Amino acid sequence: MRNLLNIFIGLVFFSLSSCKEDPVKTVPDPMDELKVTIQPTFGSTALQLDQTVYTNEGYAIQFTDIRFYLTSLKNSSGKQLTQAALFDYRNNGTALFNAPGKPADFPSLLGYFGVDSSLNHDDPTAFPTTNPLNILIANDMHWDWNPGYIFLKIEAKVDTLTDGIDNFNHYVVFHVGADAWLQPWSLSGITWSQTSQYLHTLPLKLDMQKFLQNGAQTIDVKTEHSSHSLAGEEALSIKVIQNLRDALSPL
Amino acid sequence: MRSLLVIFIGLALFLSCRKDNVGYEPSPYELEIPSHFPDMIIPKDNPMTVEGVALGRKLFYEEMLSGDNTMSCASCHAPVNSFTDPNQFSTGIDGIQGNRNSMALVNLGWQKFFFWDGRAGSLEQQILGPVPNPIEMHQSWKDAVAKLDQDVNYRNLFYKAFGEPGIDSLKVTKAIAQFIRTMISGESKYDVMYKFENSLPLSSNDQAILPTVTPEEWAGYDLFKSLNGADCLHCHSGVLMHINKFSNNGMDASFTDPGRGGITGNPNDMGRFKIPTLRNIALTAPYMHDGRFANLDQVIDHYSTGLVSSPTIDPLMEHLATAGVQLDVQERDLLKKFLMTLTDYNFVNNPKFQDPGE
């Protein structure tokens, strides 16, 4: 009788444990990842949105929006790191993108400042919802499909009167897009910094002082304060996108 | 003894292999997303189910959610008014009025923040607000849940929707959020214009509608998009007809309602409000966060000649120097004709969105 009882208890214990499903192992294998960040600066000083800084002309300026696209980022052999990245300082801070990749594969990066014309006229609703080109992420960085994406948005409030009284009632709105203004962008000799076992980071800076004063290519926000890439705005549009591209460099 | 042992072993084996949540087999709900819309991102902790949507629809019209059993979500978001309130301000169960106009419920599944000041970061979080609000439904969630729990039908519906006994505020909000995510509007005349303009495939129904788009409506659309016309596109574009942003659109020189600034405390946000969609705009009067404009003519007048400067005005109000875009009478009429194309009667009259009754 005691043997039977022991067998019974053993069988019950066995049966209670035998049909439990093993927990599914969902931890993926570690993957090398590359991360790019951008710190806006004004000269050598970190820049915050809505912060007052002064142009070379002495105007007080507060940047309120800094956004732009980099697309088709590849190495010199054509291996793609990411299809598209959107820098959005207001909403995403200094983050540009994270993508799977090994630092040794990307000693250089080539791509476009703006949206590659092969992507620019695609349906913005059709990109995956995690892609920066999807309309849910692009948000107002897109003109109703054609002509396509807005490559960059720089908006600011300016006080052009150097009278010591704050009066930021002069607005700067640069919205540049259209295939004609797409700019090639490249970076070579990249030094990726290892920030954890599988993560390497490339910190960049965006010097907004250089954006306004790019050598001889100066933007005087008192007289050059609006562009939507329309006819008649060509000279300012190209200057804006080239200056912003040139303002981007390793930190 | 041996036969008894066999029975015990069989019972033990049966118990050991039983699944949890017997009877919980929800059916996935397939959203009817128009072909020209982006995918909708569904929260992982609130997947769409047929049972959840059905429960949410019933709860949307449930007056027990209010303190005196007279008010439901639909009281301020009525289908006939494109799920908004035709009054400037909604009146709660205690006869108290709020100070903001009820927002229309349309295509909310694609929005990122809710309420005019964006204080809710999800639909579920937004739905938590009106029940305990003393100037709205004025009832604690505890009391609301207790009322629902008295109803055996609700107990079963919640069980079917969530696979476990019990009702709580989180489940109520999740179910209503599921229902609201089904409220998709994408069958207006504008949708046909949008698809045609962008060379998207037109259904046979679209092809029948396309010839009915008048030259005036096309001209109004051109004005709508033109930077030197009505200049509406900065804030209202694409299939959703809005952007995710807060803006001060030049209505006041100083602010009695801080808007977004009341949430963030940031002086740069004072007087900024969520940009609403223009879908079904002809059905959602009155307009603006405080419902100050009774009709579309007044809205067009504002953007045409009524802009007022203030420290936080949106830099994109680029015609501020002339107080607006200066549309003449004919242009105003064309613009209004285009705005009427945004009406989607299939949405408003969709039987799936009406009161399910008992």
C-alpha cells in the first residue's frame, strides 16, 4: 500500500511538471551597433533651442527648430548603414540614428544631405512605421507628396535692432527641399568610439555659427530670412543647404 | 485500489496539462485602413480584438460612467456632429461648462498626443481623464467600475475581452481606445482628389466620384496648398490633414488659456494648442480650442485678415505683417468649397460606430 502511495505521489509530481512549457528563449544574439549623435553648437559652445546667441552682425537670434535628413548612408564599397536618418533637435535631442554595423566596415560614410531623389517621391505612407521617411515620423517634413520631402527646416526668431531691448519679432524660416537642392555628403577617417561591448558611437557637431557664416557664403538673417524652395528663392535655398551641410563635422 | 490509482493518475495528468484562461480566445480585429493611409501603430499592451472593440463601443455610449448616469463619451462626441459637440463648450453633469471646445474623434489612432494641450501621451491615458473630471462626468473610477461590475453582461464582456475576471479603469480605457482606433475616416471626396493627384490606384467608387470634383473645388485645393494663397499646408496636409505639433495661430495678443504652456511651464509654449485635423471640418463647428468661431467663414476671415501678434506666435504665420493671407471674396468661397470636400459621410454614418443599444 505504501509503495502504491509513493508511486502515486511520484506520478502526480511528474505529471504536474512534465507538461509545463519551457519558457521561450527570446534573447537575441548580441549584434554590433553603430550610433551617430549630433550636438548643435554656436561656435565652440553647445547650443540649446530658444537660447539667445549673437550673429556676427550683432543680431540676437533664438533658433526654435533644427531638423534635417541624411539619406542613403553607405561606406565607400556601397554597403548601406542606414537608408534614412532624421535629425530633430526639439523632439529627439542629439540622437541621429542607431543601426546594425561594425565600425571596421564604416571608416567612411557617403550619402546625401537631404532625401535621395530615388526615395524623395515615394509614397510617404508606405515606408515602415519605424523608418524616418514614414509620414508619421516625417510629420511636417513633407510637402504633399510631390515635390516630396523637406530636406531641412531651420526656424528662428531674431532681434535685428541692437538697442539692448529684447524684441524677437523677426522670424527666420528656411524650408529647403526638391531634388535640385540635394547635396552629396561624406565623412572619411571616422573614429568610432566604443561606448559599450557592442555599441560604437560617432559624435558629430552642427555649428550654427558656421551655418550663418560659412566663409564668404554668409546668411544675413535681416534680409535673407525666408525660403520655401520656390522659384525666385534659388540662391538662398542652395546657400542654406550647403551651409548647413558644411556646418556638420566630427565633434 | 488499482482502478482508483488509474483514476488519480488520469486526473493528475489532466490537471497538469490544462491551459490557463480557459475560454479566452479573442479574435484579432482587422482594422480597415484605407490603402493611402500609413499603418497604425497599436500599443503592444492593448492589441485590437473583436471582443475588445465591441466592449469599447458599448462603453463609449455607456451613461453609467457618469456620476448621475446621464452622460457618456458620446454626449460630447456625438456621431451626428462627427463625434464632437456643436456647443462652444460642453456641459458636465453638474451643469458646469469647460473652457475648451470638444475635439472631434477621427483618425485618432495616428495621433501622438491628446487634448488641446497634449497632456495625454496615449489614447488610453486620454480616456482616463473625463470620467473623474468634476466638470465633466464627475465620478470616481472606483464608483464607475463598481456600477459596471453590478452588471453580469459587462462582467462577461470584460472577461471575453481580457481573459480574466474583474473590471478596472485600465480595462475600460483599453476597450474604449480599441473602439476609437477603429474610427477611421478616409472616404471623403478629398481622398479621391489626393489619390488622383498622387497617381494612386482609384477604386471603381473613386472613379465614379472623381468627375464630380468641381473646378472650384480643385481651385480651392490649389489655394489651400499655395504659400502665397491660403497657406494652410504648413499645418494641414497629407492624408491625415494635420501635423503633430502645437501652434499659436495668432488669435490673441495675450492668453487667458496658457494651452501647452500650462503643461510644460515653458514660456515659449504659452498660447500654443494642438493642431487639429481638418477632416470632416464642415461638421465640427464651432472652431478653435475655445470654439470662438461659429462657422468656417469666420475661420477663413481669421486667417485672411485677423491674425494678431504675440511673443509665441508660430513663425509659420508668415503673413502676420498683413494680418493674414488677404483672400478676396472669391478666394474665400473657393477655399470653403475645398474644405467641404473633407466631409466623409460614410464615416459619420458608419453603423459600426453608432450606439449598439442593449
